[in-house]
Amino acid sequence: MKGLWTLPNFITLVRLATLPFFLLSIAEGRFGIALALFVAAGISDGVDGYLARRFRMNSALGAYLDPIADKLLLMSSYLFLAVPSYPATAKMPVWLAVLVISRDVLLLLVALLLILTSNKRRFPPSWLGKVATVTLIVTVLFVLCANVWDWPRRVLLIAFGAAATATVLSGWRRRPSSRDSITSSGSRGPPRRPRSWCDPPDALFSRQLPPLRRDAPGS
């Protein structure tokens, strides 16, 4: 881990600083500028991630700041592109914006509850979550392009359907694996079968208790 003020963190802060200008461009109908800022934000996201990995510029601040910047950009994009009063020839469906934002808010609440009630601190994304993120980003890109150039409506409908499908599938709850089993002292416990969401509480606790061992008499 390096210090807080690393080059990747600076790039992420610049990306956050451009967010108001991106949203203002959408609100005023300047979709050429909005498209350029959105593409620049995507490139900068890849650049700061590469720099952090290649030159070992990882930091605790960057571990939180980068996903926050990505979520803010994505959620605000769906929100602003769905506002009916904004001057846009191609709009994001309101139902899709509500679906995407609701899923992200729900996942954040679940993560917060897990942090407060357990020792779990890491939430590695699944492959389905990565596919959903890419699909949502491409959908925003298609809508912005459709407001700059004349794109077929069918392309947008396909993107909307793919984004909705990926959002619903990635929102399913993932059962914890044996790698997530951590004792209260912070050390890893013995591998156990993943807990089922339908198991009663007494079964969950009893499964963690080792069998009693009785010594033979006279030993």
C-alpha cells in the first residue's frame, strides 16, 4: 500500500470533478460534450487501474474512491438521461433507470448490513456483475451516441433489453462460500458447507460446533 496522494487517486478525483460538467451537458442538450466526457471517464478509469497495478500504487483511499466514482457516474447517467423534461431525442426508459438505481441502492444497503453485522469487508465482483456493468456502460454510450447521430431505434431497444436482463440476473443474492468463513478473531476457520438462506438459525449455529470428544476412562 502506498500513500493517499498517488497518481491513480488523482486521476480518480479528476474524474469525479468532471461529473457535474457531464450532467450539466446532458441537462442542456450538449450531447457531443457529454459523450466526450463519458468516453474520457471510461479511459481514465482503465488508466488509473493499470497504473495502480503496474506500479503498485494501490492505496486504501483508491480502493474506496474508484468504485464510488464509477457508481456515481453510472447511476447519475441513467437518472439524467431518463428525465422527461431534458432535451434529448433518445431517452433512457424511466423503468430501466429505476431498475438500475434500485439494484445499486439495494446492493449498497446489503453490503452495509454485512459490514455492520459480520467480519466481512471484501465483496469481490462476480463475473455476472462484471458483465452487467459493461452492459450498462455500453447502453449509456449507445443513448449518448443516438443523441449525437441518427441511430436506429432497434439498436437502442436491444441495448435496453440487455441492460435490464443483466441487471436482474446480477442482482440475485450470492450465497457465501467457504472462503468467506471467518472467525470472530479474524482468522479463517475450517471450511464449511455454504450456508443456505433457508436454514433455520439453530441449524446454522449448531453446524459450527465441533463434536464433543470424550476421553476413555483411565487414560
